[in-house]
Amino acid sequence: MVQDQERAQHEAQQKADQKAEYWRWTESRWTNPDLDWKDGQVISAGIDVGSVSTQAVVMVDGALYCFASMRTGSDSPESANHALKWALEGTGLSRDQLHATVGTGYGRVNVAFADKTITEIACHARGANFIFGSSVRTLLDMGGQDCKVIHCDEQGKVLAFLMNDRCAAGTGRGMEVFADMLGVHINDVGKLSLQVEEDPPPVSSTCVVFAKSEAAGLLRSGWPKEKVLAAYCLAMAHRVVTLLQRIGVEKEFAITGGIAKNAGVVNRIATEICVEPLQTEMDTQIAGALGGALFAKDLYEQQLKA
């Protein structure tokens, strides 16, 4: 009888695990309670359509008014529409009332209602300048399918950059794969990876497919989940540090993108480069869209002067 109960509980847990979407990070939206868009002279928007996530940011006279961050679907134009609609929800502001909109990111050409498209490199640098301040000189953006290291000046203008987009390992998509594989919610991966007495050797493969296979072997050999995650987060950190070393790290150093929320990766990067990244209470995933909104403001003001 006891064995039957245990078997039934185990089967129920397996079914629950199969239904759970461990990869699905928490979507979010926010509206500034201290701003009234009706009092603004310039209302600008930035839409960052990435391979994994889409962000919409609206600014009023250069101040952050509202934003939404959500999963990118299979249809980039619809992802842009949905994100902006969600950002504007409950504000009384409509898309037609925006003075200018800039599209950026992997799917920027699909933001049909944008007045202009600008590369994510430029937008992330400008957005990081707003989030972290004018002292930022080196920016690491860890996105869904690539990693970018950007050097910028005190105005957020790009001086140099390097990008690694050859594989999903070391990116948000790679982390989603591991979260699903191990049955750990992606929001908890970084924290759990730090619950080891000492870091194990990193997984050796730089390809997410082979890294996943290697991790499965480690689990079969008796490694607990936190140790496997530590090995993968350390491998991600190593890969990013190699990119950082190629271009050099200048203080001040900041990290944007979804992986910036993963303490397991961020802490290990900081340890390897001996530089603590700047901290912020703002959502690091909105940097690209935020930069787009700032460029949109500039675009509208230039049109007024013409």
C-alpha cells in the first residue's frame, strides 16, 4: 500500500514537472506614479524586439513613464504591438499620441509603426548611460542569443564593441534550456548555483546541445542540481570573460539584459575580472528599449527644429 502511494505521488510529480514551464521567466510592466503624460511636451517610445524577449518603453520629456517586458512570440510585429499595448495599459495614452518611436533589437525591422530603426548596440549603450549614469565606460549586454561588450563615452555614444552570436551557450536561451532540463525555475537558477561550498569544474562544451548532454551525464553520476548549475554558470562566466578580455574592461562596468538578473553568472564574472558591476534598482532588460525611446525623443526634437 505504501509503495503504491509513493508510486502515485511520484507519477503525479512527474506529470506536474512535465506541465511546468521552468524556462518561462517572469514578465513585467510598470507605470511611474509620479508622472502624468498629459503634462509632457515630448512623448517618445522605444521597442526592443529580441529573439527571446520584447520590451516597450515610453518616456515623457526624457523621464521614464512606463514599460513592459514580455516573451517574444513567433510573430515579431505582433510582439512589438503586444508589448506596447501592455505598457500603455491603464494609462489613457494611445500609440497614436506618441510623438516618435524607435525600433531596435533582433527584430527591429518588424516594428512597422516605428519612425526609425537603430541598432541594439547604440540603444543599449544609450540606455545604460541613463540607467547607470554617465560614468559607464564598459557595458556587457547578455541577451537571448548573443553577448555584446560595448565601450562608450560619457554621453552613451558607442566607441567600440565586440559581439559573440555563434551559439546559444552563454545566453538567455541557453539558460532556459538548462532550467527546463533540471526542473528549476529560471528565476531561481542563479541563486541555486551559488549554494555550493566550492565551484566545480565548468562544463567543457561551448555548445548548448553538448553542454546539455554533459550535464545529463553529471546528474546520472550523482551530482546534485545546484552543482550542475554551478558548473554551467561558471562556463557561461568564462565564455563572457574571454569576450571582455578581448576588448578590455574599463571602469565603470555595467551589465544589462536578462542574464544580469542571474547572480550565479554575474558574481562569477565579477570574481574573474576583479571588477564589481554597477548596481541598479531598474530592470536591466529594458536598456535597449530605453535607449530607443531616448533616440526617439532626439528625433522628434530635431524635426521640430527643421
